Amino acid sequence: MRIGIVGLGRMGRAFADRLLDDGHEVSVWNRTPGRADALQERGARVMGSADDVGDEVDVVILFLADDQSTLDVAAPNGEARASWAQTVVVNTGTVALEVITALAKVYGDRFVNAQILGAPQAVRSGVASFVVGGPASARSALAPVWTDFAGALDVGDRPETAAIIKLLNNQMLLAQLAVIAETIRAGRAAGIDDTTLAATLRESLMMPAGLRNRIDVFFDPDHAGWFTSVQAVKDVSLALDLAKGGPLLPVTEAARDAYRQVAQDGWQTQDVTALVEYGWRAP
């Protein structure tokens, strides 16, 4: 399949690597130059701009960081890109429901929302899965892509449904991570050494499977991961918006406030596991 990838952060590069491994024709573009060099060496075509799609791409997949960058690239001036008129357009970013609705409006039956469940390492190795929503014809056209991964959960015709499912998953993940950070702080305060604490987390049946790959990062002084506390604030805030004006979500609100504080304490560029440093300013 001929696939265009727009946005070459950690996730976009991992996705491109996986597709190249499996023999797809891959074209890539990033707003900041220089990120495509390694992919070009592996055989990817580097596009000169977001409009350099032409007849060489069947699907454009967006890996963009936030609401504004997604709209700026995919719907400049509130309109679909004319150069994408023959392609299926796929969003993978965790963005507000209003952004998904806007993209669905301008691209119609060619728009799919495909939310990733998994870290970049999981994407690169093919064990990540996707939550996919959008018109049936577009979902069907994308079927060959998901066979390179762990599969896709099809949630039907509404792209917004996939976004909601992803936000609920991230709500659970980030609230649980906040609890584990407090568990480590409590253990340290009680005199338990980090080696024992790490072993406890690895052996505990209470440790969520989705966070086991972060155990070592909790104890890494640099917290050298890939998902920052700033991103966590964004995702948890979007999850809270799902219930705006409805039921109270005090635990989720507390998690959001904790991520916001640890970012203000100087850990905004480190992995979310820096939450274990809550209340301590980074050196």
C-alpha cells in the first residue's frame, strides 16, 4: 500500500519504520526539516510539502502533536487540502473531539480516526493496536495497514467514538501511573530502598500491564521516556472534558493537577514517570 506519513515525531517515525519493514511504499513529511534522513536512507520518499502527495499516495496518516498543528496541516483555513482529494485521511493524534468533528466535516467519507494503543516501541515492533472509527468504505481501505500490527478495534462509523475510547484508555493509564508514583514515594518515606520497590512493582499482581514497561523509568533519575507530563495534562484535560457538566471526576482532576505541578517543578520535558518527583524541583 502507498502510504503518506505527515509528522515525524517518535510515533510517526516508529510507524514509518514498521511499514518500511513490511514492504509498503512510504512517503514522509515533517514541518521541521531533518527528521526524515534515516527514513530516506531506508527507502522512504521525502515529500517537499504537505501538498506533495499527488497520485503516489493512497492514504495520508497524520501524526501531529496537538489540536492546532492538526488543523493547520490537515484543514488550513478550515478547508480540506485540494492535493489530498484522492486519498483517505487518517488522524492518529490525541486531540479534542471538536478537531475530529472538523476533519470529518471537510473530508467526509474519506476521513478515519485511528487511535494508537501502545508506545512507539510497540508500534515499531508491530504489537501496538488501534481503535478505528469512520465511514465503512474508508475503514475497509485501511485493512491492509492493521495487519502489520496487533490489529484494530473497529468502533463503527463515527470517528469521534475512537477518540473517546482513546481518551478513556489514557485516563485509566495516567490516573494509575499517578497512584504508582505515590506508592513509590510512600515506600521511600517508609525506608524501603529502590531496588526492593522496583522488585515489588514487577512482582505485584496490582501493577497494570500497560505500565510494566515504565517500572525502570520511575527509578531513572533522568526519567528518559517519551510521554511528558505536559502531554499528560493535555490528555487528562481532554478526558475530563468528556464529563463536563455531568458527573464529578475528582480522582482524574487530582491526577491532572499533579502532572501540571510536576511540569511546573521543572520536569516538563521528562517522561510522565517524573511524577514520582512531585514537590521536588529538577536540578
